[in-house]
Amino acid sequence: SAAAERYEYQAEVSRLMDLIVNSLYSNKEVFLRELISNASDALDKLRFLSVTEPGLLKEAVDFDIRIQADKDNGIISITDTGIGMTRQELVDCLGTIAQSGTAKFLKALKDSKDAGGDNNLIGQFGVGFYSAFLVSDRVVVSTKSPKSDKQYVWEGEANASSYTISEETDPEKLIPRGTRLTLYLKRDDKGFAHPERIEKLVKNYSQFVSFPIYTWQEKGYTKEVEVDEDTAEDKKDDQDDKTEKKKKTKTVVERYWDWELTNDTQPIWLRNPKEVTKEEYNEFYKKTFNEYLEPLASSHFTTEGEVEFRSILYVPAFAPSGKDDIINPKTKNIRLFVKRVFISDDFDGELFPRYLSFVKGVVDSNDLPLNVSREILQESRIVRIMRKRLVRKAFDMILGISMSENKEDYEKFWENFGKHLKLGCIEDRENHKRIAPLLRFFSSQSDEELISLDEYVENMKPDQKDIYYIAADSVTSAKNTPFLEKLAEKDLEVLFLVDPIDEVAIQNLKSYKEKNFVDISKEDLDLGDKNEEKEKEMKQEFGQTCDWIKKRLGDKVASVQISNRLSSSPCVLVSGKFGWSANMERLMKAQSM
Ligand code: ADP
Ligand code: MG
């Protein structure tokens, strides 16, 4: 065979392999899930690329995954007919970490160590190709890309710092297209190479892979065979009864080996929602998005009519730790399929506005072209309609959480995604009606609890026309502001806007259920208790004092006025009717620094 070339792993890879072997020890069986998911990705990639490059399919083989276990020798092989790898891709993909799953694993491991480490979580993350070394001493990857006319063999050993690549020369091992992984199991892990064990793992881990997975199984069928060995007794019988020669038969089991379809390839979103259990939805979520927590809610629906598509959407239980996910909404959270063919998960606001980019799910459309590009997505009328429906369903789902008996769910939701909804107040005027009921705020009468605008409205006084708010940097400072005095005296509730984005969000909403939002720190606050007679008297009595104070303060204030809005404090600084509130000024200052 041609000489193998030796390559060093990128430093991170060696470290990763070490970590995988040491920290996933108790959850070794994930290796099969990872390798099947790579095979499935490779098939997805080929199917997708072949839409525009039909030449890639010149080898007429089915799209499938085949797993064979040799229990006598402790060898497992996993073969797919996917996109395969060129020599350069072998170096790039299996010698370096540039890819999602493995990089995510390293980060998760670091985070979990930083956080004091719950190592049980680790097993749930995508650890990628290198998980093969959890159970293998040696891994051989023989692969043929339709872009290359040669088949290459990558070979690596556990605990080694290098690997080799050579050309496949053994004619017996040539494959038309795709990749065959051969795992030479460690002595203690040879038990994985049992066909029944493989079957069980495939059923457990890969029920949502949309390509057929075949496993090599021993089968049997029964047949009747004639028995021809004549016993002495038989001979005697024969002599006794010569006219009727009796034929003797017995039943035997014929053994043979064959491929058996081991998974259910019907995608879950094509099934009837009535027949899918909550557990199945949650499993699908965890496997598709590499999540380890159950989602807070899910919604499975079909739309018909103008545009037809099916979708399952989820609200995650927590926001990714990166703080910039609102600013950078390219989350890979929505997987778009066209007629069951995976098209893309790389969206930037086409299917969901960016403030809802935390919603995860799958969308399968029959109305989009298979070779749909980003440009088409951005301009398509169909996509606009889809987006509208998806957004509506997402809001229904969130509303559902807010009405759930389990109050903690919405608290969790709000903690993680409240900011996103507030951003929605600013960016999505069209959906104000859907967003507003979902908002939560502290108030002067709510103690530690957050309240909804509905709760506020319910608690309004009979003659109260407006919804009062004050923006401050904390609940404590809001509670202590002199602006509250008069309202507290009248037992009027005031919303405390303590998150920097709150005030802008509220100003964008303008009103809720026809009640205007009114900033109690603004100069024209009208609590409906004006007494013109008294005001006139006061102005006469204190007019000169005001003039004197204005003179002393000069340009520091716009004006000095008599007010009826305080009850115990002697004076208060208010913002002009058209100016920024003090809180906004603070914010603007903070931003310009
Ligand atoms: P991830 O799947 O998250 O990208 P992996 O470590 O699982 O990370 O895989 C690394 C890369 O190796 C993949 O992105 C892919 O390019 C390549 N790869 C792995 N398995 C296969 C396969 N069966 N066929 C084609 N390419 C593969
Ligand atoms: Mg992978």
C-alpha cells in the first residue's frame, strides 16, 4: 500500500481527547450517538449540495447508515453514503477543532469547572468525532468524497499525538461514496460490539435521525425438513405397511445474517400531534439542539391554505451564557427543511425577528424551492407569511407559559428572556398587543413580586386614567423617590422601571388597554386634583421666593415652580415635559462614555 503520511494534531485536539477519555468515562455509550449524528450530517450535506450539483450523485447508492458489529473481534464499523471527505478535509476536520460540537464541549467543560463543576452535565454535550476514542484503541476512517477520485484512510490511536493519512489501496475496501469508520474496541469495551447492544443504542439514541439506519443482525426462520435417517423401528414399520410410505419431517431454525432497519425515519414533525407524547417532543428537542434541560414549552402545528408548512417550536429553559445573543442573533436555533430535506440553520432574522431568536425549532415547508438561498428567503412572500405565523405561534406558546399553574416556569422565562420581549416593544410595533401582556415589572405595591400590566390595570382606582411609572436604577431608589409621595398618599400604584431598557420599551408602547403610560417624574403630572384658586394664592405668596431661587441657580435649572405634588419633601427636581427623564439622562451619559 502507498506510504502513510503522518500529521500532528492541533494542540487542542490532544487536550480534548484526553478530557473526553477521562471525564466521560461513565457515559461512554454516547460515542455511537456522536458518530451516527456525524453520518447523518454527512448525508444531509450531500443531499443539500446535490440539489445544485446533481453530478455529486453519480454513484447510484441509497442514502443510509449501516452499522456492523463483530463481537468475536471487538470491532464496530459505521458506514454512511454521505458527502465523505477529501484528503484536505480529513486534515481540517479530524486533526483540528473548528467545529461546533467539540468546541462547545470544551467550553461547557470549562464553564462547568468554573462554576464548581457538575460533571454529569458533560455527558450530554456533543463531543463529536473524538468520542470514538472513549471505547476504541484505534480508529480507522476510510472516506470517499464525490469531489475526489481517490479514497483516503485516516488512522489514529488513543493517547497518541499524531495520526496518519494514506490512500485506500485494498480493492475490497473501496466504497462508492461516503465514509466508513472502523472502531477497534478497547479490551474492556468489546461488549459494545454485540449486535443486540448496538440495536438497543441505536433505538435509544437515534430515533430522530431521518435517514435509515441498518444494523447487521442474525436472523432465523423456521422450515420443515424431511428426515431420512431410518431407524430400526421405521424399517419394521415399512415392512408392516408397504402400501403407504410415511414421510417424516421436523422443524428446524435456519440462521442467517442480514441488514435490519433499526430506526423510525418518519420525522416527528410529520406525525400527528395527537399521537406524539410530551416526552417524545422533549427528547427530540434535546437531541436536535444538544440541550440537556427540558424546554419550558413546545408547540407542534401545521398551517394550510396560502402557505403550507409544519413546525415544532420550543421555548428553552435558559438563555445561552453569552451575553450578546440579542445583539448577535445568529443562533442556529431554527432548522429549516424543504420537503424534509435539511436546508439551513443559519438565519439572521428571516424566520424570526431577532428579539425572538431564542425560540428553537424545526420548520418544514413544501412551498419553498430546494435550492432556496438567503436572498430568496429575504425577499420571498411565502417566507413573510411563514414568519408571521411562526411569530404568532411563538407568542401563543409564551402566553401559555405565563398562564401555567406552575408559576416558576414564567419566572424562569422572564429571567432569561424578559429583555428580549422588551426589545420587541422597541423593534416590533406590529406585535405590541402580543408583547405587552407578557411584560413584568416591580411596583410600589408589589413588594418582591413582579406584576403584569393586567394586574396593574385591575388594581387601578375607579377614576384613575393613566398607568404611572418611575424609572430608577434600583427598586430601593425608586421606593425612596419624593415623586412617589403624593401617589402613595392617594394609594396609586406606580411601576418601577429598573432595567435600563424598561423606560424605552414603555415609551414605545405608549399605552396599554387605552391607558397611557405616565412618567411621574415629569413636570406636567396631573393627578386630577388641581385646585386653581389655591394655586393662584400659592403663586402670589411664593412667587418671589421662586424668582429668588431661580436667580441663585441660574442655568442649572430651566425654571422654578410652585407644585402640589409633594406632601412631605420641601422640593423636588423634575424633568421637563419634553425632555429626557433623569434616568434616561443617566443612561445616555453612561453610553457616551
Ligand atoms: P461536529 O459534528 O460538531 O462538526 P465532530 O467532531 O463530530 O464535530 O466532527 C468534525 C467534522 O468532521 C465534521 O464537522 C465533519 O466535517 C467531519 N466528519 C465527521 N464525521 C464525518 C462523516 N461521517 N462524513 C463526513 N464528514 C465527517
Ligand atoms: Mg458531530
